[in-house]
Amino acid sequence: MKKVLYFTLVTLFLTLGTASAQVSIAIIDLERAMNESEAGKKANVALQKELEAAQARGVRIAKEVETISKEIETQRGVLTQAALQKKVADVQKKKVELERLEKDTGDELQRKQMQLVSGIVVEMKKIIDAYAKEKKLDLILEAKEAGAAYVNPKLDITTEIIKRYNAVWKKKK
């Protein structure tokens, strides 16, 4: 539904625009711009480090589960009922801890990613708006949303927006 409305508006805009004047259009790949910008790269590195740390904790907990499970198997005949129940309970606690870690880590990384991305998008939008005014562009389409089978590479402003964003970001650093 969203794409249908998008195409309808673009078609209407282009039809009306060509009737009265030449329409100037550009394309930007926002995902690429965010991933290739200095701020985006820095954010991705930070998120990757957090993910790796959480994965290491997960591996440690999984090994603890495996160790306790092996102890249960090998010592089942010599453990008292109480000791066996304690080890089984320990395994269950560790499994729950691992599940919580996975969920909490996923939620936290997603929250941080959204926070970082939204900050980059707000600043990038200002640069895109300024670029559109400077170049007297009537319409800038997001490459992934445009749904076009072909776009002339001359219309792609992604690299220029990345350069401008990086220049502004370095000044703010």
C-alpha cells in the first residue's frame, strides 16, 4: 500500500511537473550513506564490539551448561538425590540466564542501533535538504523505496551526501 501511494505521488508529481517545467530529480541510497559515513562506521564498530562481548558471555554460559550436564551424566549413580536435583536446577538456571542474555542483548543492541541511526538520519536529512536547495532539485528519492528497475547513475547523490556529512561530522567531533 505504501509503495502504491509512493508511485502514485511520484507519477502525479512528474506528470504535473513536465506539463509546466523541467523536473530535477536525484536518488540517494540512505542505507549506504549511513553505513559508509564515518559516524555510521563508528556506530557499527561499537555495536559489533557489544555483540561480540555478549556472544562471549553466551559461550561461557553455554559451556557451564555443558559442563554441569556432563557432570550429571557421569555422576548420576554416585550423587545423592538432593545433589542431583541441585545440578539439574543449576542447568535450568543457566539455560534461563542464557535465554535472557540473548533476548536482552538483542533488545539492547536494537535500541542502541535505532538511537544511533536516528541521530545520523536527522543530521543527514539537513544535509540532503541543503543539497536539494543548492542544486535546485525538485525531488530526491530513496533508492530502496523508489522501486525503479533502472536509475541513471548520474542521478545518484549518495557519495556527495556522504562527503558532506563526514565534513560536518568531523567538525562536530
